[in-house]
Amino acid sequence: MKALTIQSLGLQVIGVMLVQEKVVSPEIDKWFKLPWDGFVVHYHEIGLKGGKRRPFTRALFRNLQRALSQFGAEVHELFDRLLVKVEGDRLADALLSAAKVFGVAYTTPVRLLQRSVEAMINAAIQTYTALAYDKETFAVRVRRVDKSFPLTSHELERMVGQQVVAATGAPVNLNAPDILLSFRVYQDCVYQVGPKIQGVGGLPVGATGKVLALISGGIDSPVASWLMMKRGCFVDFVHFHAFPSNDEAVAEKVPKLIERLIVPQGVTCRLFLVPYHTFQLALLTTKVPPKLELVLFRRFMVKVANRIAKEHGHKAIVTGDNLSQVASQTLENLSVLDNASDLPILRPLLTYDKQEIIALARQIGTYDLSIQPYKDCCSLITRHPETKAKLHEVLKAESTLPIEQLISRSLSEMAVITIGDQSVEGLSRAEIKPCSNHSTGSNRSRF
């Protein structure tokens, strides 16, 4: 399910690429087969919060519990880290899954040892013997987290290293060892730690608030949503579709795109499905300048999203807008769009170029789905839209449309599904809930 890219095996640092297939190199697979007790999760940015970090660590703890429940893992919250205990045959999968959870700086397999020099020596000899094939070089690194231990880090490194040489004849290389033997001395025990698995970083989902993302079937909006999740936002989604029924929209790729975004985070979210045929019909029966159709349609979507967001406590709207990438995303048109929203519109992709966005989509695992054929919600728009819309002209054209009626009608036909508790492939018609009387279901989402 996952893939590893080895950035520097000598430094025991591995980069995690967030794709679907699992490819673990033989060198790293050897480490995973050692007798570990579990792994440690470390964070970085959360640690900078000082006395305000408790809500962030609790959110990370909850998300890890849910994301790793499939492996039967036990998550323990410690002062500056989290300890995950899991059976050895499930260690690799659980560890790589944890590295995908936002807020995780890195993970590393860990073996819990007695707080003694002898335990460290025995573990070092055992590890080197299991990993070495032909007199590979090694080095020992010790960090005394508990400074009350009677020997210094340097003294411990020298003592353990001497015994490894005596038992195995292994050559020492302190600068670029083939095998790095690492230990951390805590107050209650000694950790032997393995190679670092680089995490995605950021902040845990749910720690910074709730937002509502407009998601299409394309490349940009899933990436924008992923970036907001990386900043700790809990994200619900709204999708405007052209299908005769909401059932058909569920069967298409948008729910699958969302599933790829949220399942690794151990959360659930809601997808609001809004048919736009009512607005499309209004455009056809009203004398609206064709060049303004696109900006009017986008204003309509933002107004509908605002109504949903206000009912459910979302603090902002998220879009995949990218400055001047297409006609609707010029500064003038974005300004006109902002005018339609009472809530802030967040645009995490605003300064990215297309190749950067595509690279992120490939990394996240949404690109292949995004490029599949799909009737995009902007397909009804004229081929030559206005690139520098003037607000007074847009408002005049909009006044010819029964906007409030169109919004109410669309909300009455909206449906909502929950994604994350089960595969979207298994959704039944009963689980696609209509939202009558403008009610969009429970305000509670899991994060």
C-alpha cells in the first residue's frame, strides 16, 4: 500500500511517498524484521506551541488511534512523543500509515530495554549481527534524555562500540556508517531506535478549525483540500454535479477522491452533493451576457457553500483557485467572487504553478483519479468567459436571476454522505441522505 524512497540509508532517514503501492527496499525490510516492541511518533511544529500544545497533541493522539485501529495498535501519549505498540508482523504497515498522519514529523521503530549498559550492549551486538553481511561499518549514537544516568552519552557510545567490535570484529566509521546503532536513555527505560521514517509534518486534522471545500473532479481542488488538512483544518466537502440524481454522483470519482484524502488521517467527513441543473436552466431562460456566465455560476456556488458552512460551523470556504491559471482566476474575477461570500475564501494553491500541483497530486495519490473523464461543473459555461469582470456589471446581470430561489431549490435537492467509516464502494442508497427543508444533517463530524 505504501512506497519508500530512501533519501540517505547511511543516515537512516527514509522519505515516505504518499502513494498506494507498497515497495519496501530489502535494506529497510531487514530493519523491520528485528524484534521491535513498536514505534515512536515524534512531532516538530506542535512542540513549538509551548504551553498551548495540549489541544494539538490530543488531536494527534485521537487521529493516530483511529488511523491505526486496523492494525490493533495501542497508542500511548507521553510527554514529548507518542509510543505505539503493535505486533511485529504488522509493524511496517502501521509505522508507514502513521507517517501519513498530519502532525507527524517522523516515526521510528523502537525496542524497550532495561536501563542498563549491559542491555544496550546486548541489543547492539544482536542488531549488528542481524543486519551485517560482510563487515559493514557501524557507529553508536546515544542521547541521554534523562541526565541523571551516571554515564555521559560519549562514555556510553564508547563502551557499547568497544563491545560490538570485540564480539563481531566490525569496523567503525563515525562519519558515514553503514549501520547506525541508536539509543535514547529515558528515566524509566532505554529505547533502541531504528531508522527514521519521515512523516508529512504539519498539524493534526481538527486542531485548527473546520472549513468547507468546493471540490470538483479535477486536479486542483483535492490538492487544495489536502493542504488545508495539513494545516490542521477539518474539511467537509461540497460538490456541484450535473447528474439527474445524487445516487449517480456518488457512483462517480469525487467520493473516491475524498476517500483518498481523509482515510489516512483517521477522520470522517461529509460530502454535500448539490445538483446545479436549476441554475443551468435559469441561465438558459434569462438574458445574461454569455461572457459573465462563468463568474455568475461561481458566485452561485460560493453563496450555496456559505449557506451550508454557516449552518454547520465552518469558518471558511476553500477553493482550488490558482492565480491566472484559467479565465475565472484572474485578480479581477477572484475579487468579484470574494464579494459573494460572507466567509473568508482560502486559496492554498494561489501561487503554485501547474506542474507543482500535479506533483503534489501524484504524491497524495489523487492524480490518476483526477484525470479520468468527468463532466466538470463548469462545462456548461461559454467558451469565451470574461477575464476582467467588473463588479457592477456582474451585480446587474445577477439581479436578473432569482438567486435566492435558486439557492433554496438547490439546497432542497441536496444530499449528504459520510465518508471515512466505510469504503465508498459499499455505500447503499439508504446512506445517501436527502437534505430536506435545507437541513444538512447532524452538525457532528468525527475529528
